Amino acid sequence: MTTADDFRARELAQLSKWYSPWAHLASTVGIGLVALLLAISQIESLKWQELWIVPVMLVIANFAEWQAHRTLLHKRRPGFWQTLYEQHTPRHHRIYRRHDMAVRDWRELKFVLMPAQGVLALVLGTAPVALFAGLVFGKNVGWLTMTTEALYVVMYEVTHLCYHLPTNHPIKRIGVIRFLGEHHAR
């Protein structure tokens, strides 16, 4: 039986020599930031009454992320969904264990970060919801819907990375990161 360390080494060895963890991070966060900035730039004459959509979207995004994690990433399904499952459960959970969550090689960001096309799919998947919200509640509410989703995706990606930083990294000393990282490990 192979250990988690053997499995980690084998998975790292299979990465393309062209893989760049920094390009991966820049692409996932970059897509979210571009969507965020684009959406913010479209908001005009914002009224405080339009901000109701922000907490609503944060709750919806958090619930959707939890549901996707629980159902798509932890239960084997056919077709495209099989790829998501394989990336997450057999790989991520086999490498990162409750008391050993830290990356040891920056190339492991491949096993921690979402694929860039996943971030793009989340942003594009929110577009119809934002369009509907804009048509029903006004243009600003639609753009705030997109803004909130893009912000959520960026925050998710960055905080998830923080949970997997080496234990001696200064960011790991921040109380909320330590608390959320422990929750993630459980």
C-alpha cells in the first residue's frame, strides 16, 4: 500500500514540466478579478437599497459551493462530473490529511486550486442569474449579483490556498485563517 507521501510524489512527477503554479494562481484569481472589475464598472448611481442582493448572493454562493462539494466532489458521477470527482476526492483528500494540510512544493497548487476553466464556468454560469436579477430588480442589482459571485470565487480561491500554506507561513498565524483552515481540515 502506498503512503500519502508516495502518492503525492507520484502525482507531482506526473505534472507537465510546463505547469506553473504562479500562472495557475494568476489565471484563477485573474478571471475572478476581471469579472469583478467589469461588473463593478457597470454599476451607476448605486442606491443603498440595491445592496440587499449582496448578502443574499453570499448566502446562495456559499450554499451552492457546499452542495457542489458534497454532491459533485464527493460522489462519483458519470461523464464530465467524473473528472471533478477524480480531481478532488481521490487526489486532494489523499494528499492532504487532517493534520498534514500544507503544500510542500508550490507545484502542488495544481492539487489545491480550481482549474481556471472552472472559475470561468462559475462566472459565466452566474451571468443568467445576474441578467434575470437585473431585469427584475434593476440593472445595478444585476451587476451587484455578478460582483458578489466574482468576489466570492476570488475569496474562495485565496482562502482555500491559505488553508494549505506551509504551517510556518506568516498568513497561517492570522486567527481567522487558522480557524477556517482547521474547519477545512475537519
